[in-house]
Amino acid sequence: MPETLPLTAPSIGTGTGTGVANRDDETPMYRVVLLDDDEHTYEYVVEMLCAIFVLSPETAYKHACEVDAMGRVVVIVCEREQAEFGRDQIHAYGADPRMAVSKGSMSAVVEPATS
């Protein structure tokens, strides 16, 4: 039997009146994962994440620390179209002007968000 979740609003058009939706009916979610490299500064990562994902500087800094330590960090979990757009925004952000070795944007991938 599929897991069910209570709805915060009544179901519209189902005719059941139960106020419960099947988890199978939910939209699949995806992660935008930022990948570490040695061509971008912490300042760049914080600036980029604040600009693209409207994160607070504190949250963006925590992500910068995690990507540096772990090699990757989940930036956001959302629907596929938005995740692909976020990944593309990271890829288009450009080089870090603070580092001469930086020739382009950071890398990111989209992956399914599994429970």
C-alpha cells in the first residue's frame, strides 16, 4: 500500500473527500549538487550562491565549507526543471576574478532526491 500524506487543503476534483493524497502522485524531486574544485575562492562560492539561489551569506558560507571539505554539497532540492535551471545558472556564472587560474564556472550536477 503506498504511503499517504495528509493534505493541508481539501483535494480538488478527486471526489473522495478524504483529504489524503498518494505519495506516488507527488512530483519527483531533484538535488542541485555543487562540486568542489581548486579554481574558486570561498568568496566566489558565497557570492554565487547568494546571487543564484538567494541564500543568506551565512548559509552560502556553510555550503562553501561543506563543498570544500566533502567535495560536494546539495544546494537546493526542487522539481527537475528548476534543478536543471539552477545547475545551468551555476555553469554560466563565470570565472572567479580573484584567481588567475580560474578559467570558468564551477560544476554542478542534478540527481534524483531519494528518501
